[in-house]
Amino acid sequence: MKKTVQFFGLMCMVAVLAMGTVSCKKETKTVSSFDITLPTIGGDPFDESKAYIDLVGGGLMKWYQGDNVMMYSIDADYTNSIVQEFVGDASTGDARAHFQGSPMSVGSVGFFAFYPASKAIREITEGNRASFIVGDTQDCGATDLYAGTSYAGRIYMDPCGYVGAATCDVIEPYASFTLDAIFGYLNVRLKDSGNSGKRIKSVTITDETKHLTGTMSISIPALKSTDLAAMKQLGVNYKANGNMDVYLPALNAKLQEVGYRAQGIGNSVTLNCSKANGGSGAQITSSNKFFFIPLRPGALIGNFKITLEYFNADNQVINVPANQKYIMIPGYNTNITIDIATGNIQ
């Protein structure tokens, strides 16, 4: 069981790549552009409420200017499979974007899409294996995505932190589809009842039982549309009943079915806020500030800690005991509220 707990479970990152493989057209076609829409995020209400999540608008995913997707044309003979980055025309805040690239012939298996292109390795190996990378740093940048709203200066997130994938049949002259969210989302809500004026430089999540970063690969044709739904439901069930003896063996079995391989590297992911507000970071007040951090599915199944790095005070570490309500589920938001004056979790 311990070995299974340590297993680097980025499985859901590409499980959605298989959606629609059964229905993909077999005849030879080419495509050079795609229209892609982003989904909404479910789970806990966000509170008072390069893709990012519009917390003000009910969890609607938005594109970020400069976002690109990696497109795969998969053939039964992997040497004929193609991988190519498609460039998007989205402006920051768009819910739908158009992506263009060189014409690609559809393989006998079909087309697959993955976002963001920066996390995909541009190679398809024997068995039609595609590999992906999850790094240890997210950057909320200097631009306030919520400027001009009542949430200006309150929401901090990496606008390129969203991870999603999808497949589609070829629709001449282009395909149109919606990406599905792959990661779960931890919404760290910080407030300061003592009004100490502390300013956040970074927020780091450390999982004590699972790797959060590393590389992984799957054999794309081995996946089926039911795989993501099944693994997502396992997470929903575990969140409700906390039965790890059911969750972990079932998850491991699914991973074996899709030919999952992974190399875990690190247990921590950091949201860097040092560029926010002109380089002064995020000042914590008596009202919640939101630090929205995408994490791989299955994370936070055990004890974890949240490290708060300040510009003007010593680091603060919040230890969070294991609780099934914190498990990361694809496309789900999970809230945790902390009063930094006391360190209490609410």
C-alpha cells in the first residue's frame, strides 16, 4: 500500500486525450486549424463569489494571450504519428480561441489536443507514447487579471496554470471542441485578523505522500473515453467516503490499463507572487485573498503543508492533517481558509 501511495499519479493529465477515439474518422483528411472552448470548474464555491479561471464569473475558464496547444495526429504505426504546436489568436479573457498550424493528416487513430504546449514533450515514441512535464513553479506575474472588478488585488494565480486536453473528429475545414480540465485546484484563502500588514512573496504546497512534479507518459491509443470519467469518479467517491482501501487499488488498476509510466521528482509546487502589485507582493488583510494553485489529480490524499513566504516577516508553515476533503479531482475546486494571525485552518 505504501508503494502505491508514493506512486506519481499524473494519470489524469492525459486521460482525457482519449475522449472520442472510438468515433474518430478513419478516412484520410488534413486539418490546419481548430476552434477550442474552455470549460467551467466545479467543486467548492470559490468564496464570495496561459488559461486562467474567472472566479468572478462562476468558474469559467478564460484564455490568456499567447496560449498555444500541442496537437497530435496518432496513427496505428507510431512512426507515422505527428506532433505539432498550434498557435492561438486569443486575447486575454476570451472563452474561445482559434488555433492554426501547418496542415496535419489525421492518423488512423485520430487527433488529440493538449494544453499548455509548454508542458508537452515534442516527441511520439514506440507504442504512441506521449510525455509531459509538470514543473515546480507557477507565476502569477505582474498583471492583475481582475483589475477593474471588485476582486482587483485579491486573486493570485498563474494565468497559464490550467492543464487540459481533448480529442475530436475532423471537421472540414477545421475542428471545434472543448478542452477538459485535468488538474484539481486548491484555493488557498488567506486573511489576517491581526492586520499585521504582512505581504506574501510566495505560497508553496508540499505533499508529504505524493510527488507533485516530474515527467510521465502514456500510450495514447490505450486510453478510452470512459477512463477519465472512471478515475474522476474514484476521486469523487473517495472525497465522500474516505475509503483509501478502495480508491488506491482501483486507481492503480486504471493506470496499468492505460500503460502509465512516471518519474516523480519533487513534492512541492510554489505560486510565485513576487511580481504582483509592482513587486510588493500580496498584502494580507482581514478580508480573504485568494491563491489559486492547480495540482495534479490524487494529490493531497495525506498530510500536507502550506509554506507562506513573506517580504517583511519570517516564513510561516501551516501543517494540514490528512482529510479526504482535500484530495485533488480533475476540474474541481477545493477551498482551504487560513487566518495567518493564528495559523488556524477554517
